[in-house]
Amino acid sequence: MTPPIDPRETRDRLSRRHWPVTPIRSELQVSFEFFPPKTRHGWNTLIDTALDLQPLEPSFVSVTYGAGGSTRQPTLRTIETLNAAFDMPVAGHLTGVGGTEDDVHRLIDRYVEIGVERIVALRGDDPEVLESQPPRGYQSAESLVRAIRARPDGARFDISVAGYPEVHPKAESARADIESLKRKVDAGADRVITQFFYDNDAFLRFHDRARSAGITVPIVAGIMPVHDFARTVSFAAKCNASIPAWMHELLGGLDDAPEIRQMIAATVAAEQCRELVEHGIRGFHFYTLNRAGLSGAVVRMLGIRPRSAAADIDGQPGEGWSSVS
Ligand SMILES: Cc1cc2nc3c(=O)[nH]c(=O)nc-3n(C[C@H](O)[C@H](O)[C@H](O)COP(=O)(O)OP(=O)(O)OC[C@H]3O[C@@H](n4cnc5c(N)ncnc54)[C@H](O)[C@@H]3O)c2cc1C
């Protein structure tokens, strides 16, 4: 006969179970990336997203800059709005190509005027523009970073640059790619934010290569939770980001089952981050696609809870990055 279940024993067993991530709260850094909205609906969505993510106290939120300088005004407007209305540091993306050197510095001046001193410095690319026009502006992120640091106010900026765990599509080799990354860090970057990836082994190998090459600044993992699998696959192909076969099995064919897809997508991204935390990675940059749900859920699964929730649980005002455990 099956013995009766002892409720105390069940309680004890349950209390010993925990999400197997033991984040070191003060060490984890998260940031969220947005793009400039094009429509009123898009604006409302972005504002709602920022409202939802703000309590998670990101290190910063960043706003992308359209290829070839195509979103100069919308990017500025978005940065201005976020910077004025929210209590989160804002970083402006900035591309070296697509405008003249003067254009680039005018934009930096404007960032400074509105109090934005964080820059994600990129070469940027718009194949059509780049191929049809003579080269202008800064032709590499390295020269852009150097130019920012050479300004009279150059020391004030916090500069991030892009890294490519699975190698930039145009790089001659993985080695050349790391050498290029080293040059742009040496030019004055404070951190590397990576292209999104789903293959943690590829990221960890990249991380090792970068450290072996003498790159010592923080390397922040670029995480893009899957909102729409078909679009993710097509975007990944352009960026040289591989999609492991198991992701096709888990997330393929769920177009008509959005709730299930979301739950799986959140689990996949949380598991990805959890494994990276176990390998010592402490910085995560979320490509939010201007939506709060998945990125916010994953950040919570990393053990970061909003200030208000911290207050509820502790019975006292929240103190920012509080531990769940
Ligand atoms: C976190 C992140 C944010 C991004 N945000 C934006 C954005 O807001 N707007 C936008 O338009 N794009 C953005 N991009 C995309 C980026 O602009 C493209 O990937 C672009 O092709 C390269 O930009 P980069 O700054 O890495 O360039 P670079 O670092 O200058 O070069 C890219 C690659 O080219 C090769 N290379 C560089 N110099 C040389 C050389 N001298 N000889 C040989 N090979 C060389 C290297 O392999 C290098 O990795 C972003 C990418 C990331 C990862």
C-alpha cells in the first residue's frame, strides 16, 4: 500500500527546490535595446514597454540608429523622450557611415546637449548607400571611437562597441575579427556588446578568444528572445547567427499558437542566460524589439525583480537590485 504523503515532508522538499541560478545580484547588469518607432501606435507601444521595464533598473537602455543615418531625427526624438520621461540612463547608437564627419559630431553635440553621454559606436552599414556613394564619415567603428575620444569632451563618454560571437559576415577570418575588435577597444571603448546569438558554446569560445587577445573590458551577451521564429531565422541568416536544430524543433510550426510559442521562447532565453551566468557572464543586453514581455520575463527569471515587488516581499521600500533567494 502507498504510504500517506506527509505534508511537512512535501513542504521541505519544495522549499529545497529552486531555479538553478544563483545570480550575484550586485554583479548582474542588464540593458535593453529599442528602435525608434514610426507610428503613433509604435510610440504608445514603446512608452508602455519602457514603463514595464524601468522598474527592473537596467544599467541603460539604448536606441538604434537607422542604417545609413536614415533615422537620425526619429532616433534623436526617441532618445530625448526616453531621457526626459524615464529614470533610466539612455545610450544613443551612432554610426560612422551614412553622413559626413561633421554630421557625426553634430549628432554627438546634440546627445551632449540633452544629457546623453553613452554612445554605442558602430560603423553601420547600408549596402545600397555604401555601394552607390563615395565613402564618407568614419569608415570603421575603430576610427569613430578614436574620433569621439579625440574630442575636447571625449573623456566624458561611455562607449560600447559591437562584437560578433559567430564572426562578422564580412570578416576575413575569426582571428581578423578579434584583432579588429581589439583595435576598437584599444581606441577607447568601455565595453563590448555582442550580436545576438543562440549558440552559447560559440559565445563562450568568442569570449575566450577575446580574453586571450588581451580584451579586458566587459563583454555583454546580446540576447534576442524569439518573438517570431520565421523572422528570427531570416534575421539571423543576415547576421551570421546560427540557429541550433533544437530551436527549430522547439519553436518551429507554432505560428498559430502564440501563447505556447511565448512560453517556450521565454524558457529558451532564460535557460540560455542561466547557462551563461553559470559560466561567469554577468552582462546581458536584450534586443527587445520594443516589447517588454519576453525580455522582462527573462530578466525576472535571472532573479532580478522590480523595485515595487522587492518592497512587497521584504515589507519595506525596495532597494533596487534585490535578491530573490
Ligand atoms: C550591439 C549592436 C548594435 C548595433 N546597432 C546598430 C545600429 O543602431 N544601426 C546600424 O546601422 N547597425 C547597427 N548594428 C550593426 C552594425 O552596424 C553592423 O554589424 C556593421 O556591419 C558593422 O559595424 P561595426 O561597428 O561592428 O563595424 P567595425 O567594427 O568597423 O567592422 C565590422 C567588421 O568588419 C571587419 N573589419 C573592420 N575593420 C577592418 C579592416 N580594417 N580590415 C578588414 N576587416 C575589417 C571586422 O571583421 C569587423 O568585425 C549593431 C550591431 C550590434 C552587434
